[in-house]
Amino acid sequence: MADQGLTLKLDVAKVKSDFPIFSKSKYPKLVYLDSAATSQKPRSVIDSMSSYYETTHANVHRGVYSLAEDATRAFEDARIQSGRFVNAEHPSREIVFTKNATEAFNLLSNSLSVHYLKPGDSVVLTLMEHHANVVPWLMLKERLGINLKFMDIDQNGELILDDIDELLRDSKLLSLTMTSNVLGTVPPFKFLVEKAHEYGLLTILDAAQFAPHKKIDVIDIDADFLIFTGHKIFGPTGIGVLYGKQDLLESMPPFLGGGEMIRDVKIDGFTPNEIPWKFEAGTPPIAEAVGLKAGIEYLESLDYEAISEHETALLKYMIDSLQDTFAQDIAIHGPRNIEKRSGLVSFSLNEIHPHDIAQVLDEYSVCVRAGHHCAKPLMRHLCVSATTRASISCYNDFSDIDALIDGLKVVTKMFK
């Protein structure tokens, strides 16, 4: 149990009251420790989407009547908000809406394969990448004949950078996560972007796990592309965000063909639309964009410094509690240094299968993730088939960690 000397930066009771699921769910004592998979939604996000459908819905960029113009304005306002969220220099031109982060990676792998990547070119990844940042490049390897290089990790789950110059030399692209969804590792991404640019590489950053916890400044980082997803930052599912430098997006061909992404079509060819619309074929996720804007506004209302302090305290308490309670029976994956990781903990407990752990915890309304977390290359490196992952957010407090520990005590007794 948390002692009286421990405090949290955020008023969790107040924050929790903003999220209907904690009062209206059929699980009255819900302990939600799976925000790395998807965050819960505040009332403001739910209301914004309902209000859009009730008062403003029409297709965007097409109708000249007032309702359609209102819908278009709401959609493009969300683009501006998303651009400002990452400090894009040109928010209206450098933000592309996709279905999710995975689609954004596929957009890049396909578009960059037309004029930039050629057979024999090398793409540098890391062993801690989500499948979304592995499989599209593997598909391109099969289709185009590119090479893949992987940065290794040490026993603490941190990148080994001894051979970084050799890896980057003669390569064309570096694509890496800003936070591992398994290890919680936050690699030195700014240093790696700078290093990659010294060798002339383009850079892609996966901010899906970073964006909910830390402020992003693409100008300061100087990343060429950056990807995040709405549903992990309190927004809805069905919308992802791709940031790209304006000159790069302008040089790239469209990914999908159809309506909206064209300026003109003839029977013998077409002229693509301007950016960002040439990458947004068909009717876009309009209500989802409205909800994304509300999610970003809610996240920013909490103050990133307060979120960071809150989650650091919770993370330390979780790691200390797991280690103190289960000692040699538990293996916690990822950096030991709390400053080098973000708000999640993956662990292996007494060789008990993670699915068994998660199912027992579910009986106590404790929600954790069990599986390979869409990171099978990393699982093989760790010599495990799966792990149990508990991840935190602003609506968690010490009592949630205590509930996790109490549930795990039951697990260990059951599987003795």
C-alpha cells in the first residue's frame, strides 16, 4: 500500500470524473491499466462527436452550402490543432489524416518506394519496434528488394549505439519508436535523428506511445516524418496523424487513389491534389477528427509537466511494488533507470502464462495486456513468447497499483 509520504501531481478523482466509463461501466470498480493499447475517452471527446453528428454533419471539401462549409471548417480546425500539437511549422500543410498509425507507416513505405527508395537501399530499424514499423518495410523488402538493418538492444532494453555510424552509413532511411510499447524505453531519438541527417538519411519517428506522456516539438527534433494515433491520446479510434515536412510531402506521390485526392482526372491520367489532401482519398474520418481535436485539447488542459510527474511517481511505485512483493519470481523488462522509460511495465511472473495472469486479474476488474504486443522480433530477443503489461495514464492512482499487486498475489497462489 502507498505510504502517506507519497503524493500525486494530479487530482485523480477529478480527472476520473471526466471519463464516463469509470462511473457508468458495468464494472463499478474498474482498474484500467491498458492505456498503452488505447486510452479511455473523456466526456468532452464523446460530446464533441455527438454534437458534430447532431448539428454539423456533411461531407467536407465538396458542398457549397453552409452546413458543408461548417463541417469542412471543423475538419480543418482539427488538422490545425494536430499540427500545433506537435509544433509543425505549417500545420495546414504538414498534417495528413490516416485511419491509424499503421496506415501512416504503409503510406510512407509505399510513397517513398516510388522515387526515393531503390532496390538494394537500406532502411534502419530497431529490435523494439511495433509491427506497424516492421511489416510495411518487410513487405517492401519482398516487393522492391530493399535491405533492413536492426539496431540491437542490451539486457536493460536500451539501444546499443556502438555501431551506429556503421548502421547509418550508406543507408537511406531511419525509422524508430520514441517509446517502446513493450519495454517503455525512451531511446535518444533526437540524437539519432541528428546522426541520421549527418549521413543524409530521412527519418521517421513513431510517437504513438510517446504522445500521451510527453510534449512533442518536431521543429526541435527535426524529424522528417512523425506518426501518432488519436485513440491513445484520449481521442477516438479510426484516426491517425502523419506529420511530414512540407517539401517532402510535396515530392511524394499519393498512396491511395479515388475521390478528393485529385485536382483533375482524364481518361489517360490524373493530376493529384495539393498537400495534404492528395494523401486523403475518399471521405475522411470527419467526426473522428473532431473528436481528436477535443482529445488533444483535453490532454493539453492537464499540463504535460504535471502528467510527467504524476506518471513518474506511479511508475516508480509500480516497479518498486512488483519487485518488493515478488522478488526473484518476477522479471521486469526494460530499463532500470526510471528516467529512461515511460508509463508502462512489462513483466514475466513465475513462468505463469500472461493470458492466465490477465484472466485472473479480470475477475477483480483489473485490466492488463497479455501477449506479444505486436512486437514478435522483440519477444524472440527477450526469449519469451509473451509478457504481461500494465500501463498507466492520468486517471490512475496508487490504489490501482495496489489492486494489481493484490490480484497478482492471488495469481501466484493459484499457480503454485
